[in-house]
Amino acid sequence: MLDRIPLHIDPVNFADKGKTLLGAIKINELTRLSEILLDNSGEIELDLSFDREGRVPVLEGKIKANLALVCQSCLEQVVLSIDKHFKLGFVLSIEQADRLPSDCEPMMLHGGKISLNELVEDELLLALPDFPRHSTACIEQEYVNDEEVLEEENVADEHQAGDSNNPFSVLAKLKNTGD
């Protein structure tokens, strides 16, 4: 186990040594993720274990974070708690990727080292919903507010229109007076 989280890792070397990484990364260090967040303060907790399954280096990881996004229903802040488990198999070819177990996602290695921040950022971006929203409470509240606004507009329209704009108001008066 390492005391600090390295910026770049060699997954093959780490798998050979059976290393485990425990620690945190600051959210503001992940630029692509930070661009879509309302608040990029805080940290992402990591628990990463490297090992081999047969000849393939494998990373089993757990990522925890609370991310502040814009709710697509009410446009207010919504905080999503991410608790993602993943398993990556580091491969050099498509053939190796095809032979991975079904619970293991392939990741192509193009060189010795990879950026740990980019790997974590990719996993978090994949975990985010396409349209972040609060629970149904914000949608129901929005619907209630819209109904109240519509009712108020209808009442206001009736008062503004009055009898003068109603083409049948003369007939209604004749009916009531009997003239």
C-alpha cells in the first residue's frame, strides 16, 4: 500500500507487485469533470487494487465522491453521491480484450505508464447520469408551481376581460332584465 497517490502508474508493474492504492484526489485536479460541476471543491476517495488474472494485469477499484451538478428539471444544485465499483483488464490487443471475463472492462495500454487522474476522471464521467435531476420532489414541486401560476393567470385574465370584452355580455344583460 502506498501513502500517497501517484500521478502516473504502471499498471503492469503494479499488478506484478499486487499493489493497493488508498487515498484521495482533489476534484479540482480533474479538469474535464470540474467543467461540468457547480462546485469543484472536495475530494474523491480511491481504493484501488492491482493484481493479475492469468496473464492479464487487472485493476479492481472503488471510487466515492459527492458531485454538485445542475438539476435538469429545476436548474438548482443537486449533489450526486457516486459510489462506483469497477474492474479493468489492461490489454495490448483486441484479441486479448475479447478473452477478458465478462465482469472486466478492457483498457488498451499504449505505453508503460498511464495517468491515474485521467483513469479516475473517465470512470466518474461514465458514472454520471445524462440528465442529472433531484428526486421526484423537485419535479412535483415545479408542476404544482406551474399549476398555481396558470390558475392565477386565468383569474387575472377573467378580471381583465370583464364584461366589456365579452361579445355576449349585452345578451346576458337582456336576459337578466327581461327587456
